[in-house]
Amino acid sequence: MSEFFILMKNELVVTAIIFLLLFVKLGREIKNDVLLSLIQLLLLLNFVFSIFLNKEGDLFGNMFHSDPLIVFEKSILNLAVYLISLLCSGWFKRTEHLVEFFILMLSSLLGMFLMISGGNLLIFYLSLELATIPVAAMVNFDLEKKRSSEGAMKMLLSSAFSSGILLFGISIVYGITGTIGFSEIASHLDASSSIQVMAFVFLFAAFAFKLSIVPFHLWTADVYEGAPIAATSFLSVVSKGAFAFIFITALYKIFQPLQEVWYLMLVFLAITTMVIGNLFALRQQNIKRFLAFSSIAQVGFILVGISSSDNYGITSVVYFILIYIFSNLGTFGVAAVISEYSGKENIDDYRGLYKTNSFLSWILALSLFSLAGIPPTAGFFGKLFLLTAAGSKGSYWFIAIAALNMVISLYYYLRIIRAVFMDKNEQPIPKIAINAPEKLALLICAAGIILIGFVGWIYDYILSLTL
Amino acid sequence: MNLLLLIAIPLITAVFILLSRNQSQVKWISLAGSVVQLFSAFFLLFAFRHERVLNDTAQMLFEQNYSVFASLHINFHIGVDGISVAMVLLTSLVLVAGVLVSWNVQKMTKEFYFLLLLLALGAFGFFISLDLFVLFFFLEISVIPKYLLIGIWGSGKKEYAANKLALMLMGGSALILVGILGLYFVSGHSFDLLAISKTTIPPDFQNVIFPLLFIGFGVFTALFPVHTWVPDGHSSAPTAGSMFLAGISMKLGGYGCLRVATYLLPAGAKEYADIIIILSAIGILYGAFATMMQKDLKYINAYSSVSHVGFSLLGIGMLTQTAITGSLMQMVSHGLMTALFFAVIGMIYDRTQTRMVAEMGGLMKVMPFIMSIFFIVGLCSLGLPGLSGFVAEMTVFVGSWQHDDMFHRMATIVAMMSIVVTAVYILRAIGSVAMGPIKNRNYLQLKDATWNEKLAAIILAAAILAIGMAPAWLNDLLRPAADEIMKKITGS
């Protein structure tokens, strides 16, 4: 019994918060900011919990698996949700449906936790649905905006479609191997027949939808643009991170025998994803659409790291995502604050921001340089280690293409920097009075971006978890 | 001496700049920090010579090694040989001068000095690091400050120039990155410069990796035909920015070409030496002729930089000990000379509000000090004996002449021809700016240099004279290090 509590502690805390919120909804009104602080406290508590008492073990007949690396991944996601709850606190305090939004967001987070811990395809599929469907409702949260509903509809249809593909793939896998347990499947696969490859391709396509890998990325930009920024940042950081983690598990554990097949696929898709994401990001005006394409390009980089297929691959991806949440949430945080107080979301509106809001400008610059991978920010280390991991396969032209993509991406990140610091504007966005939680979250992001790269043992620690 | 000081001083100064309250505090803190840095650079020079006199023949002195990413074998490994000492000295001289000439920057002073110190920090770290990862890290650190310095405080087509510079340098870095990762895997997972130099790398592999590294660093040092960011970047940058770009940043590339590409991949260097020679000879001549056509003082110096840096690349391509020593001397000499040149141009521009040669004239009468410095730097640029330019170029030519085949001789002659062209454009520019009648009545009211400008100019001019009059000390510093590189090349 105690093992149950220890292994599932993160899930239990999140479930407890969800139930708490449900009871709050039934009882009498509580002020938004009190409730928000409570949720933030509990999320922080959950983050602290995951530091202690980590051990490896299985529950429910190998349906649920937990080990220190998985707990570490969960705590990264948990931290990201905590940061989002701080960053968008202006919007949360104002909205009438705070409870509903958090119930949806935390349900999705719970689904992701279970998905990462999943030990067979059934629990994997169920938790994947739990992780996805609430997000569609979150996207629809700007009730007055048409674009929001449009985005939600697109998201729902495309995820339903990808779930269908996934189920088809799962059923073929079951047909070939006669089992749905992850470890048993691997022992039945040997890349001898094309039906195995076909099953794999279906599963792969489903992942590609969730991670918005080109050519399965078409829903991304519209959904990001329509959704409220809290939902967009959840989608682009937490959801991406969770699916990247489970994607690695699927490739490295279940489909290890098909490695030669998926290596080539990964290389090809990584290149197209980086190139297309970068090229489309060049001309975007809306900051959310811009970040949608930039995050597609970042996923391309994650694929570069995954292609390494050894422990360094896992480590560099987990390390990259840890950095990515800080840099991406820093960018989203500034966008959220500006959109909350001035309603502006276009890059052109950011011109001359430095004159009036120097704090926000520096955070934005730092985050963008980190996304672009320029030192002394942590993004430099993250990207470099992804490339180093991929280099162990010896295909230097692949690294060269990835490195050149870093140059293209620098161009569009510099566009924003240029608008903020250099362009002149008669009517820049007026001085914004940032409230304390937002400031705290932005400072956490900045600290993460500056410090993580220099604290070398974090990488070594993650590597020690993978061994 | 503890080399960490060289990184700590700029870093601490930068932090204090952020904490300072007003403009004058910012300026004095930066000046104090950079002067302390200059003194520690001199101290390093003496400590280094002292160690050498005591017959400490280790390749690198004052080494320190700290593990950072243990599992990836990335160490914070620093140490210096003669080349690094010379470069550190050069950087700190330019830093002090840069801080002094920027004394009148009014727009966002705090940010300006902070970025300047960050830029210097990158250069100091680069010159003393012996780990390729750390070296690359410091090389890339300078991208943000350069971009912002040009984009915010620059003039003319500054946004275009800043973008071009950032993207071209990033492109160069991308090539360097692939090269470094190649070295990492072929040497059995090591980024350590000294460790890699002891492993034998198959020649086929060297032939693939060498061009990546050489062109990558070549972008930084204006190797023809990837030099195109230089004219735009230099002429759009603020005065201190130009001084740093031309004086220091271009040397980062030259140092990398020599220390990383040529030293670690000698067989590759031999394979491509002829191409390097051809490209640098073209660069020398093209730069000189392009300068002839320029009307803007900053463009004149920018294009002449392309030409002058060509000499140091030519020296590397010749692969003889004397030529490499000359190439290194040219880096130091050009760094000082071009920084002083940009400083003088900045002083003239601050007063006349124009950089067009045609609009000036007779300035010798109104600002004798600035014009005298202008003369000195101009004569140094055209290679007058007694100034550093002559020493460096002469050494390169002597080293090149040691090859007795037609190809190398022809290349040397072509490079030498540029000196005539240099004399034409330099004398013409000086003549029409300093001599003749005063073209604008308003110029009569202009004042000569202020104390800070005088100090900056004297520091750099003194260094130029010190090399020109007594080149032996620089030679003694650089030659053993060049020997070490030559040993590796002849041994392969």
C-alpha cells in the first residue's frame, strides 16, 4: 500500500487538487486570487514532493511504471504548469471560470503524468485522450472570440483523427504480437515483415500530430493563435514536453528492434520540420502564430537529439526541454503580460517597447536568445548537446543542416529584438505595472535561462537517471 | 598568475555597471575596471616572461582545469602561451581606449558600457581557453553585444548592418560547430585542445573538417569572399564598437584559424594551403583597390582592414615559421592600428558631423593633436618603418619568400603590390582631410581632443611605436609559440 502512495504521489496530489476544485465549485464562492494562491501552493508542494522518496517500481500488473527519471520528467511538467499559473495570473484573476480552467488544465496534466508512466498501450491510449481532450476545451476559453472556437474545433477534429490512426496502429501491433505490454512488444518485433513497419508508421503519425512534426503540423498555428495565452503556453510547453518524453520511450523501448527504420524517418522529418518551421516563422506578424512556428522548429531540434538512440539522446532531450520551458515561458509570459494590459499581440506593436518597459524587454531578449541558442543563455547548451548527441551517429551533414537552421532561426528572433530595442515608435505600449506573481515567474524564467547552463551537474544528474 | 582574474575583472565590472546609479558612476566604474584589466594584462606579460626565463618550457603556462560537464568531457581548461599573452594585451589596450573614447555617449550609457564589457569578456575568455567547447562558448558570447551595439548606437544603415553581421557570424559559427564536433568524436570524446593535438587524426578526415573550421573562423576574420559583413558592420557601428570589431573580433577569427584549424589539422592545412594563399592574395588586392574608391572615412578603414587582415591569412597559408610569426604580429599590429584609426575617425566625426573626405580640409590647423595621430596611424597603415605595420608585414614577406617556387613568389609579389595602392589611398585621405584650405567656416570653431581622447590615442599610439621601434619583445613572445605550431605541421 505504501508503495502505491510513493510511486503515484504526483498523480495523487494532482487528483486531490482537481477534487478540491470540484468541491469549491459546489460550495460557496471563493475569491479568485485566494483560490489561485492555493492552487499555486499545492503545485509547488507537488514539485517539492517529487524530490524525495523516488524509487523504481510497477503497479497494477505492469500498467503503471515509475522510476526517478520519470519523476524528474513529471516535475519538469509540474514546474511548467506552476509557472503558467503565475504568469497568467492577471487573466486568471479576471476570468469568471477560473475553477473550470484549472480543472481542465490539471486533468490534462494528470493525463500526461499517467501517459509518461504508462506500461502498456491501453493505459497509454486512455491517458493520451485524457491529456488531449481538456486542452481542446481550454483553447475554446475566449468565449467571445470566434477564432478561439475555430481553433478548438480544429484541435478537436485533428486529435480525433490522430486518435483513430493511433488506435488502428495499436490494433495492428496487438495483431502481430498478441500483447499490449511495452516490454513484451519489443521482444516480438524484429523488423522482418512490412506489417510491423506499417504498425509503427501509424503510431508514429499519431505522435507526429501531437508534437506537430511537419507534415502533421497544420493545426498548430491556428490553434495557438485562437487560444488564450494560458492555453497556448500550456500547449506549446507542457504538452510538447510530455509527448516528447513518451515519444522517446516508445522509440527507445518498444520499437528498439525497428531502429534502422525510424532513424531514417527521424532524420528526414527533423530536417523538414526545422526547415518548414523556420521558413514559416520568418513572415509571421502575430506573436502567437510566430511562436507556433518557432516551436515547430524547436521540435525539429528535439528530433535531432532523439535520433541519437542512446542515453545521451534521452539526457539531452530532457535537458533541452527543461531549458525550453524556461525560455519559451519567458517569451509567452511577456506576451501574456502585454496582451493582458494592452490587448496587443502583433510584433509591430512591440516597437519601442524598451523605452517604456525595460524589464519586460530584457526578459524577452533573454528568452529569445535562449530559444535561438546563443550563449551565455542556457539554450546554447541545450541545442549544442542535442547536436552532440546526434553526432555520435557520425552523420555530420545532418548536424550541419541543423546548425544552419540555427542561423535561419536567429534571423526571425532578431526581428523581435530589433522591434523592441531599435525601431522607433511614436506611441509605444505604455508602461505596464506588472503584478508580483507575474514578476516572480518572469524572474524564475530569467534565472533558469542564465543559470542552468553553468550548473553542469544537472546534465550529469539526468544522465545518471537514465543509466 | 591566476588566469581567472582576466575573466573575473570584466565580469565584476559589468555587474557593478548594472548596479550603478548614474552616468558618471557608469563611466568611472568601466574605466576603473578596464584599467585594472590592463594592469593585470601587463602583469601577465611579465609573469609569463619571468617563467620563460626560468626555463619553464611547458607549452602552456598558468594552466587551470575544472570539470564542468563531466559526462561529456567538457572542462573549463585555461592556459596561455605567447600568442594568448599578446592577444590579451591587445584586447585590454583596445578596451581601455574604447572606454575612453565613448566618454560622451549619452544614449543609454549603462547598457552601452555593459555590452562593451560583455564583448571584451568574450574576447578575453576566447584567447585563454584551451577547451574547444569553452572557446566556442566565448566566441559566441560576443554575438549579442555586437548586434545590439551596432543596432542601437550605430549610424547609417545600422539595422541592415547589424542583421548582416549577426547572421554571417552565426553562419561561420555553425561551420565551426560542425568542425568542433567532428574533432570531438574523432579524438575519442575530447574537447581539449592539447589532448586533441596529441591524437593522430586520419588525413582524409582532416581534409573534410579543415575547410569547415577555416572558413568558419575566416568569416570572423574577413577571409575573402566571406568578408562582406566587414564594411557595413564597421562603418555602421559606434566608434568603440568599430574599434572592437576591427581590433579584436577579427583577431578572434585569425587566432581560431591558426590555433584550432591549422594547429589541430596540419595535414588539412597543407592540403588547402594554396587555396588559402590565393584567397588571401585576392583579399589583399581587392581590399586595397576597393578602398581607393571609398569616400567615407569609416569605409576607407573598413576596406583597408580587409586588405590588412589578408596579410595575416597569407602568413598562415605560407606555413613557414617566420610567416606565421609575421601573421601573428600583423594581427596585433592591425588590431592596435585599426582601433586607433577608428578612434580618430570617431573624434573627427564628433566634431565635423561628417565622415566624407571631400567635405573636410585643412583640419590640421584647428585640431593639431587629432591630425597628428591621424598621420601616425596612416603611416603605420602604409607600412612606414618604425611603426608596427612595417615590422609585421615585412616578417610575413620574409617568411613567404622562404618558399622558392614560382607560385609562392608570385603570391608574395601580388601581396606586396598592394602596399603601393595603400600608400595612394592613405596619403590621399590624409592630404585632403588635414591639409589644404578649410572648406567649411564652421570648422574654425572646433576644439582639439579632450583629455579622454588624448589618453586613448596616446595609449594606442605608444603601443604601435613600441612594436615598431623594438619589435624583438613581441617576436620573442610569439616565435616559440609559432615554433610549436610549425613542429606539428612539419611532423605530420
